[in-house]
Amino acid sequence: MLAVKNHQLKLWAVLLFVLTVSACGGSLQTGGASAAGSQQSISVSGAFALFPMMTVWTEAYHKTHPNVTFDVQAGGAGKGMTDMLTGAADIAMLSRDARQAELDQGAFLVPVTVDAVVGTVNANNPYLAQLQARGITPAEANAIWIGRGITTWGQLLNSGAADRINVYTRSDSAGAAEMWALFLGGKAQEDLQGTAVNGDPGVAEAVRQDSFGVGFNNIGFAYDLKTGQPVDGLRVIPIDLNGDGKISPDEDFYGTRSQITHAIATETYPFPPARVLYLVTKGKPSPAIADFYRWVLTDGQTFVADAGYVSLNDARLKEALALLPE
């Protein structure tokens, strides 16, 4: 009986200690180097391009820093920047260069990884074999998405086919759309024509449902992460980089995710539509966010390849780390 009473007294003592710490504004943490830190909640908004990678990073970081939690939401690069600049989010995920107006409001960019935008076509397109053999040039892509000088598959493939090319673009303010427009010789997303669909998943699904559809996606939405193959129902449109009317062996790197990421890493695939991805805060990041950034640019880079992205080179990583406050 005495042992039970002693046990109960110990429990009440622990409870009293917890209540005393809470009343004083303290907190109890367990686990790793983060045990001494206070609870931190970091909200993240923005580019679909960076969303899968950011999900991997935040989950891995939380395991070793349990006092830091994240709320990560994709909604397009433009939404992320607006959310961050207005205080609705702590961090924006950005898949394009910052605009001067955003910099004027205090946008502070830190590069974290690299990916690319690719053209997509329906896997059941009756002209797929011809398209994969010859590819398209940037000028032809311009005529499809911007100038609208090419509107049928026959015009593109120099045949009598009258089937229309059904063109899809993004309705939300998107870094992917801006990079695709720049690659095609345009100036901004607004130059792209076609049926506007919301988000990377929306464009991918629209093309998957349309045998004559073409679109564009970040590679994370064009390739299956588990298999490394193009997403079921989609195929990636190869680019005829040298303009010789065919996809030669040195231009043929679209079959798997590892092939396209290698082409991005070696800059065989052009920039744009390849691009650096950024995390952005209003002003320099807080100590908690700076610690997360520092982890992303060091230990976090080990997750990049498996997530389907391309690591920053050593020089760029060093420059990015130098941006962070001590």
C-alpha cells in the first residue's frame, strides 16, 4: 500500500512540475539537438514544382527536430509569393526568378535545388511514334503555344492529318508556365495560348484524358517517382535541339526520370525550361528557418536525387549557404 502511495506522489510531482513549466511559458522537448528549442510552426506555400521535394525535406527534418512542424501547401509560384509577402505564409516556394516588385517588397531568395519543365503529350496519341522520332523545335513549340501558326497534327508532321492539336496551359500564376513561355521565345505566362487548367496535376490530367492534347509539366508530375517511367497516360515530347528534324542519340534522354535529370545536371537539357528552384522569405530568414535552410543545403541534399530533382553544384551550394545569417 505504501508503494502505491509513493508511486501516486511521484506522478503528482511530475504533473505539478509540468504545470509549473507551462505556466512560466516553458516547454518540454525530447529528442536530438532540438530538445532545447521551443515549439516552432513554419507555414510554406507556393510552386507545385517544389512541393514534392519540400514534403520530403520537411518530413525528414521533423524527425530529427521534433519541435519544428511544417504546413506545406501547393498553389502555384504566384500564390506562394503573395502569401509570403502578405504574411499568410512564412516561406514561399518559387519556381522562377523573382520579379522586381517582389524584391522591392523584401523577397529574400535562397536557391535549394534544380528541376525542369517538359512538354507532354497523350500516350495514346496516334502520331506519337512520329513525334518521338522527330521531336519538336522551339520554333514549332512557339507556333503551337504562342503564335498558333500550327494548329493540326498534319501541319506539325508534314502530313495530311486534319486532327487538331488541343493545347493546354496553366490558369494559375505558375513558374512552369513562365519558364515554358521563355523557352518558346515569349516573355511571360500570358503569352501562352490554349485551354487554361489549374495546377500541375490539372494539366497532366487534361492531357491524359485527351488523345490529341499537348501540355507541359514539371518533371515531378511527368514521371512516376517509384518507377522512373513517364506517368501512366503521358509521354514527354522530345526537343530537337539541333534542328535537324530528328531526335539523335545525344538528344534522346526522355525515357526515364534518371535520364532527364542527368541531362538537366549536365545542362544538355536547356535552361530554360530547366531552372533553379528557390525558397523565399520576407527579409532574411528567422533563426529557425535559417537552421532549416542550412540543413536543406547540407544533409538535405542527400534526398534530392531520390526525390527526382537535381542537386545544386558545389559552387552554388557554397553561395547559398553564405546568404544565411549566422
